[in-house]
Amino acid sequence: MSGAVPKIRLRGLVKAFGEKKVLDGVDLDIHAGRGMVILGGSGSGKSVTIKCILGLIEPDAGLIEVDGRNVLAMNRREREAVNDRIGMLFQNGALFDSLPVWENVCFKLLAQKRITRRAARDKAAEVLAQVGLAASVGDLSPAELSGGMQKRVGLARAIAAEPDIIFFDEPTTGLDPIMGAVIDGLIVDVVKRLGATAVSITHDMASARRIGDDAAMLHKGRIVWTGPAALLGNTGNAMVDQFARGEREGPIQMELRR
Amino acid sequence: MLNLVAAIGRAVLSACRTVGTVALFALEGLSHLLRPPFYGRLFLKHLAEIAYFSLPVVALTAIFTGMVLALQSYTGFARFNAEGAVANVVVLSITRELGPVIAALMAAGRIGAAFAAEIGTMRVTDQIDALTTLSTNPMKYLVAPRLIAGVIAMPFLVLVADILGVMGGWLIGTTKLGFSSAGYLKATLDFLEVMDVVSGLVKAAVFGFVITLMGSWCGYTSRGGAQGVGAATTAAVVASSILILALDYIITEMFFAA
């Protein structure tokens, strides 16, 4: 696998907000068809990393390649073409309040006029079924959904256009353990069915082991470890093991503002 | 003393930066009106939101403004035995100034605030980022349809405000001030010139643009959760109101300065 061109390749990614350097030279390879989980504490730069890949934040320096092509050197049209093949599940769902669920699910297909509004309803019902929701949910407004249902609808929206890269931002945050496991199961199923490359960021270890093939640990703006997700907790890296076990004592010290 | 100069300098630079940012935001929004895809459904929704749902508040305000204007000008003109000029003053004031300004201030409170709150909420709940990940340009989807709807809807509202304002004056003139109905209307029509109405409609279009621009910009740039959205909403109404009054003077100069 090491000889293959990675699906996503990050080299020397740097991003600072004012004085605060959030990413300080991130290097990471994510291979096609694999599930990569990026771990790290709050404020370690996980979200900033995926926002840089998605083009939501412009990095100060570094390289981002998708399928071997530097997306930072692309013009807007080329970048949009790359983003067309990407899906994203946001931490809080980020569903559009003003639209019913079915329009949320088929938003991308409708926006690109790849589907009629009539066909979109049927397509939404089909995708909602894949995430375990009844077709009748399509007529509800996002405000009428529970947290778990919002995650499922967010997942349905992320996969409706059948992307080949899917990002998951804290997919189980705010859910009870059973619902978290259900969402993880759905993620694994849909990623496998689409043959997609999945990039998840989380600090939920149980979730990381369930949805990840590979894992990387981000600490103080740098990747400090990469390896199989199954090893989490027994990696031999003191930082990763402390984080995975949730231990108070270890090389990672919480920075408390006094 | 130097501190004071530095503070003034910083404030001036900050103001210049804000004006530049808003101008670029407006140009980008307008540029999307020329490039497909176009969101006709959204345009019609915003048109209805501004033109139709603002109608009651604008109508009521215009009627009462016309009534008060007739009453006050009668009281003033009676001192010079010039009561006959009431109809002329009412129609001139309403069509040139009060119709556009009152309607625009009402729309700023209603529409500017609503746009800022809606877009601001979308910003702080990641919905704007979600649009980007769904291959939809947020400026094209959120801002451009609002700008064009504002420019088209406001002249309609002002035309209604003009008619109802004049009718408010007529109502008081005929029921309270002793004018004959035919005489009041004849004086109104005889004195009214096309340019009076046209200047008001031009002002309306400009005010419509300003209201939707400031509502969109304040919402789009809001930060920091509920408090940020609240601040954006307030800023949208205050900035729109000040700009409406300032632009009213400038447009009046352009049309009527000797």
C-alpha cells in the first residue's frame, strides 16, 4: 500500500489564527477505501485539518493532494469538481432549518439539477431507508428531529450524491452510547457499500475503534502517531495510550488558563 | 494626546476596512446574478417575504403618516391663510421623502433583521460551511437572490406607501379639515409630477439593496453563537437605518438640487 498514491496526502500543513498556531506541519496519508480516524484533544486542530482539506479554511503553508493533485493550486472550478466527490457529516448535523428533511437529503442533487424535485422525494426515501429512517421522516422539518435522527439525516445527506470521500466530524458526540454505536454501524455500512474513503475526527475511543481502519493522533498541531485503529490503547506510544485510556497522568498535560 | 490620535487613526482605518469589505461583499453578491445557476425559487420566496409580508406594516405606517402630515401642515399653514396647500404638501412629502424613507425603515426593521438573524444562525451552526460542502456557493444561494428581491420589492412597497399616504391625507382633509373630496384629489393630481414619484422609486430600489445587503453581510460575518447573532441583527438594522437616511439626502441632491 505504501507505493500507491494516497487518496488524500497532507504535507507540512500550517495554519495559525493570530498568534495561535493550530496546525504546525501536519503530515498525513489517507489511502483509498480505508477509514482514517484522526484523534486528538479539544483544540488540537482536528476540525481545522478537515476544513483545510474541504477548502473551508485556507492553510498558511503546506500541501494538500487529493488523488495526487494539489488542490491548493487549483482554480475555483477545479476545486469545486474535487469537492463534488466529497460528502461531509457535521458535528451538529448542520441541517438547513428552512428545508424539509427530503430536500436536505437531496440538496446537492437538486442544486446541481441532477434530479427533478419529484424524483428527489423518491431518492430521499431510498437514502433515508439506508440510514434506518422511514420515508415519512422526509416530510418533517429538522427542528422536529431528535439528536440521533438529525445525525442519521446528516449522514443521509452526506451519502446521497454517492461521494468517494466522506468526512465525519465527531459523529457520535451528544448521543447516548447505544445510539452512538448505531450511528457508527451505519457509517461502516454506507462507507463499505459506496467503497468510499472515510475520514473521521473524534475523541470517542469506542467509536474510533468501530469506524476506523487506521488512526492518527494530532497533538499540538502535529501528527504524533499513525497506525492501525485496532491498536488504540496498546500502541506503545505513551501519548496515544494515555489519550485512548483517558488517563489523567502522562505526557499530555491539560493546559489550564490561570 | 498621541494616544487620542492613535485611537482616532485606528477607528478611521477600521471604518475604511469595513467599507471596503462590504463593497467587495456587494460586488461578489451582484456578480452571482450574472452567472448560473440561478435560484429562481429562492428569489420568489424572498420577493414574497419582502413585498407581500411587509405590506401590512408599511401600509399602516404610510396611512398614519399621511394623516398626521395633513393635520400638521393644516395647523401650520392656517397661520398664513395657506390651508389650500395641504394636499400639495402631503403629496410632495409623501412621494419624494416620507413614502420611501418610512417604508424603508420599516423594511429595515423587519427584513434586515430577519435576514441577519437567519444567515447569522446558519453561520454559527455550520450551515454555511455545509452549503460549500454540498457544492453550492453560499453567496450565490444566500445573498444574490436576496439582493435582487430587495431591489425589485421595495419600489412596489413604496408605490403602495405613496398611494396610502396620500389617501391618509385625503381622509383627514375631507373628514376633519373641511376639504371637498374632488377638490383635494384635484389639487393632489395637479401638483404631482412624474419626477416626484420616479425619484421616490429610485430611492426605494437603492434602499432595498442597502437593507438586503446589510442584513446579509451582518449575518454572514457574525461570530460567537447566540450573542453574535443578536449583535449582527442589531447592527443590520442600525447600519441600514443610518445608510437609508444618508442616501436619502444624497439622492435628493442628485434629483432636485438647483
